[in-house]
Amino acid sequence: MTKQTKQVARRIVYYRDELHDEHSGIERNTIRIGADFPYIHKSRLWNACAAVVYRGIMTPIAFLWCKLKFGLRIVGREKMKQTAGQGCFLYGNHTLMAGDAFIPNLVSFPKRNYVVVNADNLSVKGAKNWTQMSGALPIPTELGGMRAFLSAMETRVRSGYAITVYPEAHIWPYYTGIRPFGTAAFRYPVRFGAPVFCTTVTYSKKRFGKIPRVTVYVDGPFYADETLHPRQQEAQLRDTVYETMCRRAQNSSYSPIEYRRAEEEQA
């Protein structure tokens, strides 16, 4: 008698554009972030509160939430020690909601981490300061804010902190592949001469339930070839990170969501 394996139905999501489709389901009124946005706070009280929020509240929450919900395992975190005391950039696949804010905190520990985010992340009423204290580094919505943004990024890197960038830009929950991304996000480590790491989130089936187990692979450090033109350095880093993440993503074996091209829905 053959034993039947129970199949768990997966939700199907159709997409049209791998570069621009967003599947987070979150809609917010984006706040304005221009030249006057306070990326760096000079108030001692604000910075003291930020230290408590980041290390005293968010770090324990991140650890417990990721462990209890996903059984999180981080492979290769010891590689971060190679840049101890030095600022760096982390690049990851954008496939979790809160997890994409929490995991970099745990990967870079004890190095403080900042996450480059869309302005929407600061648009929740009453949560702007809390989000910033937790490490959010919002992309300006106005061209005039770019100088302050880059200056703040440089300050954080020169201070020996880590900055996380999600080059895929849009969240695709539990997606097991690596979506294509360009070189623009790699101008930062080239500009500041900082090392690069990549973190690849992968998924496997738990014994019970649809929520997958998460394993994060850390790779690096990678350095730009300074004999090349800056644009070529950006492309070099992009290719190295993309190829590494694609290789690591092959370790995924399960997702509660199946992504299909929109053309398949019409067929």
C-alpha cells in the first residue's frame, strides 16, 4: 500500500514586471524627504533614545521573532569579522516584510546596521522617529535631498557601521529566486571605498504549517577593483553579488507562494 503525501496548497501570485512589481500589499501616503530632512540628529537625547531602541529593544525582538517564527539560521556570519571596525555594505534579496529589517541587525551584530528604505517606511503616522531610531535610512523623494542622504551614508560608513541595501527594491514575499537588478545600488561602496557582503535568504519546509524555515547565507567581503573605471567597478561588484546570490538561492526548496508570469494566467 502506497503512503499518500499530503500536499499543501500554495497561493499563486501573477506578475508582469520583475523589476517594478510590488507584492507587499502595503499602501501608504509617502512623506516628503528633501534637503531639510534630519538624517543625522545632533541631539544627545535623541541619540541616547536611538541607542536604547536599536540595541535594547529591536535587537532582542529581531532575534526572538526570527527564531520563533522562522527557526532562523545564519551561515557564514563569522565572515563579518574580517571587517571589524570598518564600515561595509550588505546586499540582500527582498523577500520578507519585517524580516528584511530584522535580519541585517542580527547578521552585522555587534556592528550597528542601517537599512536603505523607501520613504513609505517612514510614512506611518507617529512612527517616523521610531523607524529612524531602528536604523532606517530613507531615500530622498526630492533631488535636493540626495546630498544629505549621501553625506549621512558616508558618516555611517566612516563610523564603522554597516549599511544594508535591497537592490531588487520591491518585496516579493517568500520568493525563492533572485530578481535582476542593475548597478546603481553599487555606486555607494565604490564611492566610499567600502567592502561588500551579500546575504541570501533561502527557504525550506517546516514539519508543520506553511511558514517556511529561513536560512541566511553570508558571503564576502568583496572589494571593487580600483584599477577599473568607477562605472566598471560598480558592474564588477554587481555581477559578483548577483552571481553569488543566484548560487545560494538554489538552496531554497519550498515557498508557500508560487509566482507565475501574467501571460500564464491568460493562457
